[in-house]
Amino acid sequence: MLLTPEQTRALYGHAVKNRYAILAVNADSPAAITDCLLAARECDAPIIIETSLWQLTGHSFGAGNPILGMDRYLSDLRTIADSKRFAEVPVVYHTDHIKGPDTQRILEHAIASGASSVSLDSSDLSREENIELMSSLCQFAADHSFPATLEMEAGVDDGVTPLEETDELFGAVEKVHPEYLSLWAPGVGTQHGLGSDPNAFSAEAVQEHRSRASEIAGREIGIALHGSSGLGEEQLSSAVAAGVAKVNWSSESLLIRSQAARSYYAENAGKLENGHSDFKNTAMDHGVQSFVSSAYVSRVEARVRSLGGMGRGTSFWEGNR
């Protein structure tokens, strides 16, 4: 079931309290969404489906228009997440890398449309601009009586964020707009993409930032881990133990799906010729997507297990229906 912002806030708190993290997948297509929900159902786990600007403007959704893309994405996700098949899966819709001149308009639309949680890409923003934009989203929600659950980030690709930035960024927004922030995403030594150095990851930084953000807010605040694709099982476990509640997963996810699709077309090249008796079945989208799914779903399940997510769907629903 697609969670409301209020339910999502409770889910993030549940993850922090029970020391597990929720896998957040940048899902590029309707087929990828379905595969993530299949894996979450098999694991009885919550799942976060998130979109960056390139998904919203991509050909499968907005075809250049991010607002249309969000409407289509949310409509598709809500339809499948609220179906009987996935009714017991806690599903979060989260905005991820949203940046550029239309950022505020896109994210206000997300809040108005009932997005489960919202974040923006602060990589091109100054500290003051980051605070101002996050504060404006909180104020927009307050002015229109919209529920909103937000994740705030620092420069996540800039090494380890100094602890004082938790006060200067997270604290500045929390002080003026209390209760809206549920996740804090500082840099903890990871980077987006597959080429980062996994040895740069610091579980100690996770612990320090989580403790400080929770102290500022007066409630448990989870850490959102960006750039997890290069981390191994031991590092992911230490991240969760230190207070990571949300783990973004994009580059490795895309790699698995694209390599599976490449294998499908290589193995079936002969059937993709004019006149072959099995051409139509081979060329249809269902053929390649079923093949990709068979390679992908088990990998999502493994990632969920590594984050301690097994069985957490049922335990979350016990107090949050």
C-alpha cells in the first residue's frame, strides 16, 4: 500500500527504533517498480520507490515534462501498490535528485499530490539556498495544510560532512519548522555511482550525525545513505547499526537490469529477424522484462535482507494501520 506522509514519518521512526534500513530504489520504468514490489512482498519488507529528475522527464513518464512525469509515476505506483497483490507491502514514494530552476515548483507539486516523502538535490546550492528552499517547502505545506515528510541533505559527495553542519543546516530548518524533517543525509564518505572508494565510508560519522540530529529535533532522526552501490555486506550492516534508516540504490540496480537486458537480446538475436516464427513473442516488451525480472528480483531481495528489512512490513503495520 502506498503510504501517506504521516505513515511514512512513522515508518522512518520504526526503522530507526528497530535498527534496520529501508531500501530506496531509483526505479526507471513500470517494470522496475513491479520488480521492487515483488521483492518487498517476498521479504515482507517496506520498500521506497524514488524518482530523480531524469525519471520524471524520461520517455516512460513525462517525456520532458516533470510535472506530467510525476503525475504518471504516482498514478502507476499508487495503482499497483494499492492493489490486493501488494496491499500488505508498505510502499513509500520519495523524490530524490530534483535540482535546477524548477525544483521548488516540482516539489511543491509532489507535496500537493501526496508524495510520501520529499528531498531535493542540494549539490548545486549554497548553504543559505539549501536552508531557504527546504524552509519554503515546509512553509508551503503549512500554508496549505498539506502533510509533508522531508529529508534534508548536505554535500553527500564531498567526503565526510563536518558535524557542525548538522546544526547549521538541519538545525536551522528544524528550529523554524519543527516536525517536518524525518531524515538527515550528510556526507559519510560514500559517493554516488560505482566508482567510489568503499573504504572511505565512515560508520562513526553516521553515528555522530544521527545522534546530533536526534538531539536537535528531540526525536529519533534516521540517516539517509546516498551512494551505497559500492558498499559490501559488512559496511551496510555497520551503517544500519550506526543509525542509517534509508539506503539509496541506483547505479548497481541499473547495472543489473541493463546487463540482463543485454544478455536477453544477445541470446535471442536470431529470433529478432524478419520472418522468424517466434519474432513477435521475442520482440514484445514482456519478453525482455520477464527475463530482466528473473535476474533482478533476487538481487533486490538480497539487498533488503542485508539491511535487516526481512519481516519488518508486518511489524510496522501492527501499530500503523
